[in-house]
Amino acid sequence: MGEWERWYSEAVWDYETAEILHSSRRYNAAAFYAQQAAEKAAKALLYAMNEGPWGHSVRELLTRAGVGEGALMHCARELDMHYIPSRYPNAHPAGAPHEAYDEETSRRALECARMVLDYVRERLP
């Protein structure tokens, strides 16, 4: 298994984990795993392009892969917003992350992650 295959496989695994968390009403964790799925898929694409996949920003990774503005990049920006606030209480003015996330936010993160995974899958060798 090549390096891009390992990263894409883990991206799919994280996406499935996000779906499980969403169905269990663990919305903040689902949003985080959706972000992770998209990040790992973008890194798989960069590995397939023989590029270094450094960083955690889905937007930055996709930009390095040559993705321009549009719906995919809008989703990348949205997913990046879940990287820290979905996990850390001090990223919110009050309460805990699990109190700040709802079903709609989680569902949207899943939709965006699916869009990134599909985009990447269509461009892998």
C-alpha cells in the first residue's frame, strides 16, 4: 500500500467514525472527525502528487493541491473552523464544546467532508 493509499484509507475511516458520532449525538466530536477526514484526504492527494502534506488546514492543503475558489474551498474553510473549537473549552466564551455544537453543524461538517473525500477520490491514481 502506497503512502497516499494509507492516508486516504484513514480519511475514510475517520469519516465513518464521524457518522457514528453524529448518529450518537456527539456533534462536536463528529465535526472534529469530519475535519480530520477531509484533512487526511487532502494529504493523500498531496502524497499522490509527490508534494509534502504539512499542516492541518484543509484549505491550505487543498490550495497546495491546486484547488481554486468555489464550493469545495468554502467547505474547506468551514471544516477548518472545527479543528480547535470542537475540542477545547477555552475556544468558547462559555460552556463546553459539546454544548456549542448541534445536529445541523455536525451534519454540515459531514457534508463538507464527504465533498472533499469525493473530490480527492476522483483525482487519485
